Amino acid sequence: MEQVMSSINLSAIAPELILVVCSLLILLIQSFAPIRLKGWYGYVSLIGVVGAVAVVLTQPQSFELRAIEYSFNGMWVVDNYCRFFKLIFLLGTGLTILISIKYLDNEAMQHGEYYALIIFATLGMMIMSSGAELITIFLGVELMSISLYVLAGYTRNRMISNEAALKYFLLGSFATCFLLYGIALIYGSTGTTSIPAIAKFIAGAGFGGPTIVMGMALLVIGFGFKTASVPFHMWAPDVYEGAPAPVTAFMSAGPKAAAFAAFARIFMEALPSLQTNWTMLIWVMAVLTMSVGNVIALVQENIKRMLAYSSIAHAGYVLVAFLSAGERGISSILYYMLAYTCMNIGAFAVITVLAGKGEQRVRIADFRGLGYRHPIAALAMTLFLFSLAGIPPTGGFMGKFYIFSAAIKEGFVGLAIIGVINSVVSVYYYLRVTVAMYMQAPDTAAEKEIPVTVFSPALVIAIFISAYGVLSLGLFPSTYLAMVKLSFLTLL
Amino acid sequence: MMNALNLPILSLITYLPLVGIVAICLINNSRQDLIRWVAFGTSVVTFLVSLPLYFMFDCGTWEMQFVEDVPWISQFAVRYHMGIDGISLLLVLLTTFLSALAILSTWTAVTERVKGYMASLLFLETGMIGVFCALDFVLFYVFWEVMLIPMYFIIGIWGGPRRIYAAVKFFIYTMSGSVLMLVAILVLYFMNFEATGTYTFDILDYYNLGLPGNIQMWLFLAFFVAFAIKVPMFPFHTWLPDAHVEAPTAGSVILAGVLLKMGIYGFLRFCLPIFPQATIDFMPIVLALSVVGIIYGAMVSIAQDDIKKLVAYSSVSHLGYCMLGMFALNVDGLKGSLIQMINHGLSTGALFMIVGMLYERRHTRLISEYGGIMKVMPMFAALFLLVALSSMGVPGLNGFVGELLILIGAFKASLAFGMVATIGLILGAIYLLWMYRRVMYGQITKAENQNLKDMTGREYAYLLPIVLFIVWIGVYPKPFLKTMDASVDHLLETVNPRTSARMDGAKPTWLNDVVARVDFQQLAKGQGR
């Protein structure tokens, strides 16, 4: 394994630097440029995102299988694993920005801060996925979370949005404490925060002792909160419902992927020798997360809330993959998060179209007749919902197929059966939306009062990219799988 | 083996309907007739392209023909492997045949959202053909699930008053069966890897794998649930009446004609050859459930006052025969089961079309609303009678051929089951003839029925081709039976070398049936543990 140790290596953090420059630039433009330019903030941030993608793709050592590059004295790592995750984050960010431009126009809230915060949150995620030691990861978590707290309350004149931000902030900071405490305990028992060093220490000592197990449990709580896994999921429905729709789309994809990226890196690289300790714990969490998420989603009337519970359930599927920690397990996490980002953000893009000013239409009943008023949007929504339900030929199906095959390979057949039964349960609530869109008569009175958001080219592009992603991930998965296979290797 | 023209016929007929969908999407919504014609044209072309399959089919071999095999997802060793043998050939042809007629039958019945309706029917056709041709587990599963989507919309959008309930029930019921099958497929996949060291999803690689008995049992059960729901076997049949009654006519025709066959096909393609031991172990249970289905379906049919529901329950009974014949595990039973699938597709499809004709005229399906229809619609009465007779298995028509073979097979396997199943024939005559009498004979009691028009040209156009095959198979079934000989023999060879050889030679009388039964039990004990 080739390992380059160097103290300062700007090329290793080039994508992150681009994002920093981009967000600072937006803030500066906002302060000094004339107000009529405010429509351009979104596009400036998009340029930053595209630039970051380009750099991630061309970072050195990218085509070698086991290339790991440590820099900043072992604080920072660039490998295919984090590069794949960074592409997922940037995809999510790009799609979110495309959705947001029109949304913010509608709400008359086109401010530069919004985009700057989104990019700061993305930066946090990228730091989380590249952090080679616990403090770096923690910094990433904080940067991401604080940006998200602000974003959740961005539509500040709506009570529900304020409530979401406050709840998210209070519960989120509480959970962060657990994370920090866990890091402290691990540091206390191993004397280091560097992931490879921790692994070496535990391997050398045989067993780390009770404090390290305690620390591991606290980390599970912290990451459980960030990934909205049961029983640490309570914040998710309220926050998802209250936050502006594009922010909900953003929160449900990237940050979740980032939390799993860091979670998996710490547990697979630093604590693999404790696997027996965490297997049972995660097993229970996975079952609870899938089941609670899916069952509660069945009775939701608000579509954002329903998708919040659905996103909890999806975290459960990823936990199944997490548990089957092996080649297949890790690669299926990567594949699933990519598919999930496409389908979930796509679904939220359609919701944004429909919701109208002030998000007045977010009940499932409001989707009635959409299939005939906006056939293309409804068709796209149907595609995303079937993908979320895991029905072929979509990316959601391939993702689940991958995850459950990983679980069965590692001998978790029972877990796989619970998982597939859960996905049958989930079909019911996803179908409810298609039932409303195609099979129920629209409520014509409400129709006239709130005009539907006019399609903007950016929104159409976002929906198109998501739909393309969902279909190509389902029909021609080979290309993506090849990338995924390159990515997991560095971990183990 | 590639065909003479070197054309990938199977892929061609699978995806031709998709081309039709693209064409339909480009047509303006208001030009409904053009949409109908394009859809019908596409399905007719598909049927015509599928015809060479029959003429170029080599009846002398059990091996897959018209094979296409290219890598699809190389990382998982998933291949795009298509091919047909004697088991799937007739089913593919039935699919293309019925799809075209179903589209024709729905011309005036559906006048709203025609574009979506026609697109759904064509999409459904793609899924159905794909299921019968796929020879890779993942490919099969993809087609199997994809097919649910258009059917769900067909029932849910264009169905009757309780359509949403029926559509969701159909979807969830079927899917809960198939996800367990997915788990079983994956378990097989990894078990095969452990045994042979190579990853493969190719169905044919799993034949004769020699899995241990207890594992065979669990995997068999997982597949069994998926297919039994689809068939549907008693007691997994409750989604069927709902789906049938609510679906529009074309939906019912396809549902009864083709979709239900997928369950049986699944048993033939997967359960029997992959889990031969479990098949023999479960044989008595499956036979018992089939016989219960036959009697139960027939008795519930008798009690119906809705014609469509009556036909729907009769499907439960008829598919019980197919299951019975198949699990008799001998040549006669299996062939009967195969030909009965085709027969049921034709007869029941035609019955649903006939119900649709009545419904289009009177907008009710209650038997009590009719009576004396023969007086106003004489041609209709004649064809209706013919189809009803074929459905109850009167000699000279197709139903007889299938049921006779199945019963011969059943008697060979077990005297008791054979005798009970024969009672089903009598019950079949009761519900069909009684319904026919109440609807067609007697005096016209309702004033609305006085001025019903007899069949139109279009109605002849889609009913007569079916009637043609009903008579053809009834009088001269050889062209149809000969295609399946080699495959059926080979299948039995795979499942149980001893029985097939013995049963083929001397035709056992009813007396040595007892011996045959004892043999089976010993066999089960000997190889089971």
C-alpha cells in the first residue's frame, strides 16, 4: 500500500478550497455588487460545485486501486472511498441549488447566504469523508450541522420553519456532545485520535478495555442521530416537515451520506476488532430503523413528513449494508447512497414544483389529479417513488439488491428477510402518492387558489438529471459498479 | 442456437411494444383513434414477428432455442440471457396473440386517457414476454416486477368502483411473494458460489445442483409462495376476484390469459428442476391444495351473482387443474398442464371479452339483470355457448384435451386426488351452464334488454380468432402438443428419472396406481434425508 505522508499538500484539499472560495465570493458579491445581480448567486455557486467535481475527478492517484494519500500530518486522507462520497455530496448539492433558484424567487428570499450556507454544509460533509482522524471528522460534523441548523430555519417568517431550526439545533447539539464524548473516551484509552493509529493500538493491545467499548457506543449514538436511525430519529420528521422543501431535499441526502461515510470509516478502519461488540447493536438498530420508519410512514398525510419517515427507513437499509461489513457491504453503501441521492432529491424537486408559494400544498391529497395536470412531473414523481420502493428497473432496486446480497453473503439471511418485508410495507405508502396522482379526482376548489410553481429550466434540469440517474443506475449499473468497486478497497 | 435469419427475435418481440409506446407518446391526446390504431398495429406486428418462433422451432430438442446471451451486469455475473424451449414457446405466442386481441377488444370500452391505457397495455406486453424468455434470475425478476406497474395502473385508473383497493391489493400481494423469492435467489447464488466457485445467475446452471434436502425445502417454500400467489393457488387467491372484477376488460383478459400463467411457468422453470427433492416431498401437499382449489373455486363460482366474479373464481378452479397436472409429475399430467394453460388463456380470455361485450351494452354484470338475451343477440349466444362449453371441457373443444390429460396424469399419481378432481368437472358444468341459462335463455324480463344489438364487426374480429384456436386445439391438438414433448420429457428426467421412465413405458392401469403411490413414498424417504 502506497502511503505518502506530507505536512501541507494543497492539492489534496483543492476541491474543498474551491468551495471555500466560491462561498466567500458569493458573500462578497452580495455585499458589493448591485442588487439586480442577485439572480446570479445560484449560478455562481453552481460553478463552484462543478469546479469541485472536476477537481475531485482529476485528483492524483485517482486510478490506482489502493492509493491512499495522507497529508497534513495524517489529519487528511484522499482515497477513492472519499472521492466517491464527495461526488455524491456534490451531486446532491448541485441538484439542490438547481431546485432552490426558483423556489427562493417564489418566496422572495433570494439571498447569497443561502447558497453560501449550502456550500459550507457541503464542505463540512467533504471534511467528514476525508478526515483521517477523529477531530477532523468532528470539525466536519460541526461545520455541516451548524450550516444545516440555519438552513432549516431559512424561511424565517414561517413558524414551522423556525420550530424546525430550533428543534434541530437543540437536539443536534445534544447529539454532538455524545459524539465528542465518544471521541474523548477513545482518545483516553488509546492516546491518539488518528484512525490508523487507533486501529494499530487496538490490534496491539488485543482488546481496548471497557472505556473504548463505551466510546464506541457513544459514537454509535452520535452517528445514529446524524443518520436519523431509530431510536435517535425523533428530530427528523419535524425538521424535514418544517424546513424549506429544497433544504429538506438537501438534508435527506448529502448529510446522511456524509454521516455514513465517517461512521463507516471509523468503524471499519479504526474499530474493526470490536466488530463483535457492535454487530448486535447495529443489528437491532437496523431492524428498528427499517420497521419504525416504514410503519409510521404509512399513516402520514403530509408528503414531506412521509418522506422523512421513508428516509429513516432508508437509513435502516444502509445499516443492513453497514452490518455486512465486507467488500460487498461497503460498496453497496456507496451505490445505495448514490441511488438514494438521485431518487430522493428528484422526489423533492417535484414536491417543490407543486407546493406553490409558502408551501401550501404538501399534503398527499394535494397531489390528486397531478397525473393529468402535469403529466411529465407526475411521471417523474412516479419513477422516483417506484425507485424508493425498490421496484425494477430503477436504481433503488439495484441498490437494495446489492445491499441484501451483501447481507446474505455475510450470513444475515434473517435480516435480509426483515428488510425485504419492510420494502413491501413501504410500497403501500409510496403507492398512495401514485394513487392520488392518477386515480383520484382533483380537489378543484383548492386548485384555483394556489398556483403551481412555474417550471424553470433549472428545475427541469434537476428533475431530468435525477431521473436519468435513477434509470441508468437501474438499467446499466455496470459503470457505476466499476467505480464503486474501486472505492471500497482502500478501506479494508 | 441462433435462427436462420440471425435476428434476435426474442428481444425484438420483447421491445417492439416499447417502440409502440414511444410512437403513441408523440401523438396528440385528442386523436384517440390514431392512438388505438398505432397500439393495435404494434401488437399485431409483434404477433407476426413472433410467429416464426413456432415455425422455426425445433421440436426435437429440449435445449433452449433462439438464445441471446450477452453480459449485462458483469460485476454480479448477471447476463442478458434470453431463450425459449417447449415450455415457454406456446406461452410467448399466447401472450403476443392475446395482447393484440385485448387491445382490439378495448376500442370503445375505454374512452378516457386512451394514451396512457394503450401505453400501459403495451408496456405490460413487454414485461410478460420478458418473463417467459428470461433465462437469468435477475433479468427474470426485473421483468416479473416491472409487469406489476402497468397492471397496477390499468386496474387503478380504468377500473371499476373499488379499483384503488383492488389495484393496491394486487400490487402488494404479488410483491410480498416475490421479495421472498428474491432472497431465495440470492441464497442460491451464494450457495452455488460456495459449491462451484463461480458466480452465476443463469437459471440453467442451477438445474440439478444437488442441494441438500432441508435447504431445498426452505428455498422451495420461498419460490412456492411467490408463484402460488401469482397462480393463484388456494389459499393465496383472495387478490384475484378483486383484481378481476375491478379491472377493465382488456386488463381482465390479460390477467387471466397470461399473468396467471406466470405462476405455473415459474413452477415449471424454477421449482421443479432446481428443487427436485423438495418437489417430491411437497407433492402431496401441493396436490391437496390444487384439488381444494378446484372444488372451492367451482363452488364459489356457483354462488356468484356477478358474471365477471363467476369467471374470476372459475380461474381459481381451472388453475387448480394446471397445478394438479404439473405436480402429478408424469408426462400426461405435465403436458396437460401446459396445454391447459393455453386453453385457459383462450377460453377464459374469451369469457372475459364476452362479459365485456355484455357490460358495454348494459353497464351491469349482474346475472339477474339479464335473461333471454339469446332472442336479441343470436350470434352472440352461439359464440358464448361455444366458449362456455370449451371452458367446461366438452369433447371436441380445447378444454377437453387439457383436462383429460391432466386427469390421466392425476389418476396415475393418485387415485383419490384424481377422483376428487373429476368432481370439479361436474361443478364446472353446473356454474357455467346455469349462468348461461339465466343470462341467455328464458323470457326477456328487463325492458332495457329488448333492443340490444348483436355483435359488431370489431367484436367478431377479436372473438373469432380465439374461437378458431378453441376448435383447433380441441379437434387436432398435435401441432401444439408436439412442441412440448422434448422439454417435458427432459423436465421429468431432471425431477425424477425413475418415474418418468417407468410411466412412459407401460400405461399403468388404475390398479397399479397403488404401486406407483407406494413407490413415490419410498422414493421420498430414500432421497429425502
